[in-house]
Amino acid sequence: MRLRAFVDQLAWRLEGARADARRALRLAWYRADKEAMAFALMIGAVLVVFGFALHAVFERHAHTQALARDLERKNLHCLALNVYHEARGEPAAGQYAVAEVTMNRLASSRYPDSVCAVVHEKRWDEIRKRYVGAFSWTEFYSVPEPEGQAWEFAQKVAEDVYHRRVEPRVEGATFYHATYIRPSWASKQTRIARIGRHVFYR
């Protein structure tokens, strides 16, 4: 009887010790698992935030590039229109010179800050008592649609001058007029060249 009681008591104690060990292991595993989970969640949150930030940067960069491409397209179109309507039929050098005058004005602080604004600029004329266009064709209510080889060449001239692919022909020039007129402002400017039917000044 005593031996059986001793064995029963020993078994009970072993079972208790085993249960204590299991609880300790579960507690240790639970704590370790929570720390690992918290660390994993923290890393995941950082990666998500970084991913959103990176996506926003790329989106902003793509948007900026799209705006720049659109602005360049508009500038080139306006520059080509100015060459076409102001110098169509002039020798190639004269067409390049007209494009240069347009871009020289863009580079000057005295004029607007986009090609299209330079081309379509109007200023008050005290003599005529009205706003007058910087380039004569912009004063017309309607102009012919550009077409044919003349339009293709005007676009080439615009791209060459806009991207500075050619040497300047009338460096620094911001004015010109047709040879058959004598504007009052010409005497106040420095004449630098006559090309075709235009005289250029800086």
C-alpha cells in the first residue's frame, strides 16, 4: 500500500512538473511569437510607407515629364507657325533668323516667358491708340492653315533653333522689319543683318 501510494504521488508530481513545463514553454513561445510578429508588422509598415512614397515620387516625376513634353510641343508649334507666317518664301537663312529673333525674345527679361506668349504678345501703340501684335500675322482675324513643304520646313527650322542645333545667324537680334518699310524704332536699334526681305536689329 505504501509503495503504491508513493508511486501514485510520484506520478502526480511528474504530471504537475510536465504541466508546468508545458505552460512555461507556451508562455515563452507566445512571448517570442508576439515580439517577432510586432517586428514583422513594423517592417511591413515601413515597406508599405516606403512603397507609397516611392510611387508618389514616380507619379510626380511622370507628371512633370508629361507637362514638360506638352509645353515643348506647344512651344515648337507656335515657333513653327511664326516662321511659316512671317518668313514663308524667304531663303532658309531668313527663316532661321526669324526663329532666332523669337527665341532671343524668350531669353530676354523684357518679353514673356513662353514661346507662344512671345509670338502672340500685344503692346499698346500710342500712335495707333490700340494694342498691336509683335508679329504682323497675329493681327489678322484669320490666317491660312499651314501646309505642304513650307510647313514641313518651318517645323524643321523651329526644332533646330529651339534645340540649338544650328549656329546663330543673327545673334542677339530681337527686332526685324520688312525691307519695304521704315519703322521709327529702327533708328534706335543696331542693325546687324539683311537676309532676304528682312532687316534684323539687336
